[in-house]
Amino acid sequence: MKAPIRIAVTGAAGQISYSLLFRIANGDMLTREQPIILQLLDIPQAQQTLRGVAMELEDCVFPMLQQVIVTDDPKVAFRDAEIVLLIGARPRSKGMERNDLIEINAGTFAEQGKILNAFAAPHVKILVVGNPANTNALIVIRNAPDLNPKNVSSMMRLDHNRAIAQVARKLSQPIGNIKKMVVWGNHSDTQFPDLSHAEIRGRKILDILPDHNWIESEFIPTVQKRGTVVIETRGLSSAASAANAVIGHMHDWILGSHHDDWVTMSVLSDGSYDIPAGLVFGFPVTCHNGDYQIVQNLPISKLGHRHMLESYRELLKESEQIKHLLG
Ligand code: NAD
Ligand code: LMR
């Protein structure tokens, strides 16, 4: 039997975690051959709820779940963790933009970055989900100087999945036929869901789509605003779909992306596509052996550049807002 992997999850008593932990324990993220130990963190006021979640995990008798640790101390949660899912943060409510959360949540990520630097396994892989996710990931990177910045990413897989869902519906195609989607930029309303490289069974979607006006008039705004519309409709921010995106993101990062496809991950920019280095930006990536590579040399239209620049400028502004936390 393989050695267990320690997975730390913050915000473990919250909504996303309630849809996520049982799937991780079931093996959906790392397969059913990989034993795991869950190290669950939440704030002191949420400890009772968290203990209840731990009881339910126990009662599921998942064969690969070796141990559940429940704590309000990040040092305990992050100790020797090889995978860390930073979900714990306030979600926005109706009428708020994700950016409104920056002052509320940024301090948490600075503190957790420092603790991860000291206590997590040196090769730990960290996914930031708590909003504003890209800038929070930048805060973690800058506060964890001993960790490889390539081992920190933030989640735009939900946006990627939302974009695929819209196209599948529009063209009445099975989800699995749609490849090479990408959502560039920030996990915010400025993100750029980009159909121009997407394919259905090897054919460019742009050659199949009868109505190209649909892209600017419906596709892009629908994907950009999907989080807001879910909040307006459900009364709470998306949780099960976010948990599903966490599973997909981590599965592909660790076990590899599909050979004829790529995925969207927000990672530290390195100058690719004229996005200046040093911000956490959504790019198309392929993953092999636990590492990601930004897909290079995709042609970008003028309109695409305009959208990407807008998202870049927003990220730059966010990073200036929290520059005192950038170490
Ligand atoms: P929630 O309010 O249901 O749960 C958040 C949990 O985090 C709570 O249990 C809270 O006590 C805990 N928490 C707060 N501060 C903490 C800290 N310092 N340490 C540990 N735990 C802490 O919220 P949710 O619906 O689970 O959403 C969590 C975050 O994920 C929000 O910021 C939300 O906006 C974000 N989100 C991101 C995406 C994405 O695609 N990136 C998608 C959905 C939600
Ligand atoms: C989402 O995209 O659903 C999340 O980021 C939650 C939100 O605030 O929109």
C-alpha cells in the first residue's frame, strides 16, 4: 500500500468543503489507490460544525481515508501537508464584487503563506480558492519565499467548466467533445473566456458556430457573470460546482492533463502572451509529472488582447491595494 498523502483543507466547515471533502475521501481527486490523511482547518467558532463533518466522514467508511485531523491552528493543519486547499475565506453576497473581499480576506492569506512556508512539505502543492483568488495566491507566493512559486495556483477551473457548458448547450454537443477551451486573466468579471482555439472532435468551433455574434453578446458575458447569477439565484455562492472544479484542477495538476487537451489554471505570469511577469493570471496549461507548462504560441486576436489587458490591469490594481502584504 502507498504511503498516505496529507491534504490540508481550510474553510473545512464551509459550503464548498461540504461538497468537496467526501469526494476527496472517495478517491475522486487522487484515485482510489492513494491513502490520504485529511487535516481540516476552520476558525474557533466553527469547530463544532467541523467536528460534525469529521463524524460524517468517519461514518462513510472510505477505505482510503486513514485519519481526519480537526483543528483551529494552521500550524497543525499545514504540518507536512503535500496538498493544501485554501478555501477558508468570506464569500461575497448579493450586490458585492469579488474584489470587495480583498480587504477582508487578504490578511488571512499572508498569515497562512508564512505558516505554509515553515510547516508544509517543501514540495507542497497549494490551490487558492478563497476570493479574490488570483490576488490571494499572489499573497501566498510572496509570503512563502522558500516554496517554489510554481507550486501555488489559483482556481479558474470553474470558469473553464462554465465556458464548456455554455458551448455544449449552444451546439448540442456532449461535454467530452469540447477541447482546448481557455479562460484568460482574473477570476472576476474581466476574465476572458476564449473560444477561438476550442475544438469539437478536431474541428475549430469557430468554423462550426453559425452565429459569431453569440460570442460577444452572450457567451463571454454569461461566463463572466455566472458566479454573480448563481448568487442571485441560489442566494449563496456556488459550492458544489466549485468543489467539482477543485477536484478537476488538482487531479489534472498532479496526475496529468489529457493528452489532446489543456486546462485553465491561474499561475504566476512569466511574460507569456505579453502579460508582464509577477501576477497570478489564468492561462491554458498542460500538466505532466506534477508540473504545469503554459501552452505557447496561440494566436491572439486584437479583441482578445484587449480583454486580456483589461484583466491584467485589474490584477495590477488589486496587487497595489495589498502591496503591504507582498513581503
Ligand atoms: P463559506 O462561508 O460557506 O465557508 C467559508 C469557511 O471558511 C467558513 O467555515 C469560515 O469559518 C472559514 N474561514 C474563514 N476564515 C478562515 C480562516 N482564517 N481560516 C480557516 N477557515 C476560515 O464559504 P464557501 O462558499 O465555502 O466559499 C469559500 C471561499 O471560496 C469564498 O471566498 C468564495 O468566494 C470562494 N469561491 C471561489 C471560487 C473560485 O472559483 N475561485 C468559487 C466559489 C467560491
Ligand atoms: C464563483 O465564481 O461562483 C465564485 O467565485 C463565487 C463568487 O463570488 O462568484
